[in-house]
Amino acid sequence: MVRTERWKYVHYVGADFSELYDLDNDPHEFRNLWQEPSHRSTRDELRDQLWQFTIENEPCPTRTDIF
């Protein structure tokens, strides 16, 4: 999940859907905007931020000498 001052994006691993909320206009998160074409660029930008954060912060597997 990534949250900005205005947006909240929730990604579910292995699912074919996510959640996107405009917290300025929907502070109680009743309307999921994830499938709305008008919010595609916001959705994609937040998804990319989440993936970048994950790549930079998740621990890497332990390196071994086994090939």
C-alpha cells in the first residue's frame, strides 16, 4: 500500500485488481477508482512508486556458493 496526501493505492499480490481512493473527495474510501480510465495515470504512478519502494527496501535472498 502507498499513501500520499491525496491518494491511497492498495496492491494485492496475485490478484487481478487493486484499490485506488481519492482521499480528498472520498475520505471514507467508499469508491474504488482503480478501474476508472480517468485515473489510470495516477494508478500507474502510485503502482510504480510502490514497486520502486519494494525493490529498494525488501531484503535480498542470502547469497550462496551453490550453482
